[in-house]
Amino acid sequence: MTPNRLINRNVTSARGRTSIRLEPEFWDALSEYCARKCITPYALIRDIDEDVGPGNRTSKIRLRLVQYFREAATEAGHVAAGHGERTEAEKNVSPPS
């Protein structure tokens, strides 16, 4: 049996104190996201709680982080991060499927 990798942390949201369970990589991504956006994790949780779309809080956190990092992985996001434009050879490489 695989050990549970989820890390449980207590946070305060607009609805009060609660706990969130995420994989360590998502906690790292959440910290990076908040640092880059100059917000606290609590501000992010409050913003996500205001989202009336489908899904639970944990799912919405994961989706927000994936959307953010996917956007950063675009050509414009890559240039904005200061990594420069890709070479023609790099542009012709297909992403892994």
C-alpha cells in the first residue's frame, strides 16, 4: 500500500477555520503562486471561496495553480518571466504526450 502523500494544513477562509489536504508539490506551487502575486495563502483561499463554480475548495486550488503555471508556460509567459524567446529548433519540438 502506498503511503498517503497528502499534507494537511489549517487555514482560515471566509467561512472560518478549515483544513486543506494537498500533495507537497501543490503546497510548494501555492507558495510560489502567492509570492509571485504578492498575496497571502489566506487571500488566495478567500478568493477561491468566492468562486461559485463547480468543485470543492481543494479542487479549485489545484485548478487555479495548474491554470497559472500553464499560462506561464506559454511563449508570452516564458518571455515575461525573462527566459527569452525559444529558438526555432525548440519551437519545432513537440511537447510530450
